[in-house]
Amino acid sequence: MQHSDNERARLLPSAALDVLGNDLLLRCASYLDADGLVQLGRTSARFGIPQAGQQRSLANEAARQQFQQSATNEERSRLTKYDDESDVGLLRALEQLRRPLCFDELVGYGFSPQEHPASVTCATYDEGWSTAVSGHVMRGGRHFVEFVIDTAERRPAVQLGIMRLVSLTDGIHMVTDWEWNVDPVFASSSYIPLVSEKLRSQRTARWGVSNVHCCTYYCYNGSCYWTDWDNEKGLSSWQGQEGLEGSGTIGLLLDLDEGTLSVFRNGRRLGVMKEGFGGEYCWFVTVGAPCTINISRGRAPN
């Protein structure tokens, strides 16, 4: 009898779900975020596996409806769905797009302990170059960011830019490989070949066909540096080039529809710094002198 009671208790939740219609279950699931829908799909076959005659599981259908009902036209332009991406994955990307930007990974010995996720502080000249990376992935559309730089330097040794979403530490030693200078725009085959190879080995189909894998605006004099992490790299001047004098704000506009990266200094547009971008990128900063840098998402200028 005890075994029968236990078996009945185990079957009751599934039986209870069976008598509920899909519309009611979808309404209940609509209160969950992407992570909640993932957990729901894992714990319940009714939600996680497409039923007979259904194109999607209930978890994916709930995610699809949430995206369709809440995403703006601007958000949709930034989030073209990949062929191998689930509806829950696309909803997670939308949730990430709506969160404030922050520095998710700090690599190097120059940073002080991080007091706020959207801010990093370098307090020394002696620890080489250090890099802070935002984990937000940009896959399409227009993206505008502002970096507020607070420094006592007349010409700040700060690089601001975009790169592929890669790990700077996976199998890469800080001293023997990076040689104390974590500066991804200089990771070429001729300069630091092991780092170059490790970065290129992380390539995915989502990088697209562009060979511009890392590109920065150098605040010291406004120069543009870029690389494919192999043999191609560049230091180029560009029309409108200006450095940042002391503290100030640098805005970067990545337009993946046009494939361009434009620069704004203290709210004034300087111009298009580099062309030829495509695929996924993330924001990052590299610093080599005392300063504090804050990152925030802004509305892309017209």
C-alpha cells in the first residue's frame, strides 16, 4: 500500500498538467524569464518537448510570444535570430540587451578591486596594460556606448573599442604568454604568436566573414588600431581624428548594418574611424596609466 501511495503521488503532477489546456499553460509560463523557461523545460516534458502537431515546445512558444509582444523595432533590428538559436535563447539575448552595461571580465594586474560593475580603476603605471571586457554581445543593428574617463593625465593611455567575444585567459598565461601586457589589439602572429593562435582558435560561425576581429580608438592621439589576430594589423589615421585631452567622454557607435565604427568626443561627432565590421562583437577597454573608466549604454545618435 505504501508503494502504491508513493507511485500515485509521483504521477499526480503530470496528470494534473494533462488536464490543462496549452493556452492556460502558456499564460502561466509567460511570467517566467528565459532562465525560468529553461528550468521549466528541463523539469517537465510537457513544457520541454514539442507535442504531436506542435512546431515548438511550450517553453519555446512562451519565449517566442514574449519576444513578439515586447521587443521594439529597434531591439528587433539588433537581434536577428540565428538558425541554430532557440526562442528561449533569443529571449535571453533580449533580456541582456535591456540590462545596463558592465565590465564582466578584468584581465591584468593594473586594476584596483572593482567597486561597481560598470566601472574600473587603474591605479598604477607599473603593471603593464590591463583589459576590461563587457560580456554583452552585439550581433546586428546600431549600438552606442559612452566611456567616461576620469584621469589626471593630459593625454590618457586608454584604448576603447570592440573585439570578438573570446576568453583572454583560457590556456593563455599572464606572464609567459601576455608578458604582463594584456592588449588584445596587438595580439598578432609576429608579436605574441601563442596568444594570437589561442584567440583565433575560438572562432565561431557567428564571427561572419569580416577579418576585423579587434579595433580600438587610442585616447592619447585618436589613432585607430585594428587586427585580425594573425598577420593583418593596422595603425591608421582617419578624417576627424582627435585625441582626448585629460578627462572626458568618448562615445562609440557600432553600426553593424553599415559595418562602421564612429567616434564622438564629449558629445561631438568626429567621424567614422573604421569600416568593414561584421558578425558578433563586444565592448572593451585597455588601460596603461592611472584612471577610472565608466561604461554606459546610450541612444544611438541619428
